Amino acid sequence: MAACAEDGTTTEDTTTEETTATETTEATETETTEADTAEETTTEETTTEETDAAAAEGEDVVDTAVSAGSFTTLVTAVQAAGLEETLRGEGPFTVFAPTDEAFETLPEGTLDELLADPEGDLSEILQYHVVAGEVFAADVLEMDGETVETVQGGTFTIEVDGEQVVLLDTAGNRINVVDTDVEASNGVIHVLDGVLSPTP
């Protein structure tokens, strides 16, 4: 039998109320801790996203090409030809960038010969792939039949068929644009499946 307190309530009732109050306090503390933890996690995620965005925003066309992982030969050629500093400059530049696979389509031994004299023909070829200013895909699609002057001084012609863009170089080669608008802090990169030639 429960003992009666002087005010008429039983010791058992008082104990139950105290236990309930303790549980409520513990639950409140748990919820507060979980809320704080969730807030910290959200803050960490936001900071990480902002850091990633800032890093991406700071990458010039050279760093962007390196990060892409499919322009190893191009980057090596740019460095060998002494053009890296230029392409890290303020720009802006539009780079029509051949992939590693594109360089593999060159006749056997051609790349080795070019790398042996990087400031000669190699430099000319690389500069032929660069246009001053930013030319985005939407702009290119409106340039069917137009001739574009490159940093090298030579020109190529743009051919547009629907969404397909082909570049016609001085040698008469038709090189496909296979990806577009890879943005960098100082320009934009369009991806080619072949190497443009500035000479007939």
C-alpha cells in the first residue's frame, strides 16, 4: 500500500511525476544535441561545397585541361612549346582542344617529331587551336560558313549541320567538335576528335 503524504498525495504519485519530468528533460537535451549535430553537419557540407566551387572558379584553361584527364598530350605539348604561361594569362581564350585519342590519329612518329622541336611547328599547331575571346557553343552554332582567325594568325572555317559542328582547317581536314563549353576562369574549351593543321 502506498504511504499517504500530508497534502493527500501519495509518495507513489510524486515519484511518478518526478520520473516523468526527468524523462522529459532528457528527451529535450537529446533533441537539442541532435539539432546541434545536424546544424554542424549542414554547415560543414555548405563549406565544402563553397570550397569546391571556389576551386573550380579559379582554374584557368591549363588547370581545367589537366583536371579533365583527357588532355594529357595537349598539356605536355603546351608546356614543351612554352605556351603554358600565355594560356594561364588573363585571356579570355577559346581553346579547341584535341583529346589524347585525337593525337593518336596523327601519322606514326608525327607527335615525336613535333615534340623534338616544340617551338617550331608544334607551337604553330597549338596556337592554331586558340581563338582570342570567349566563343561559346551557342555562338558557334550561329557561325555556319564563317572563317575564324586564330592566335597563330591562320584561319579555319566553321560548318554547322543541326547541332553538329565541324571545323575545316587549312589542310582541308574536317575535325568534329565532340563536346563544348568546358568553362575555365580565363576562357572556354571545346573538345575535338582530331588535330587541326595550319598548313596545306
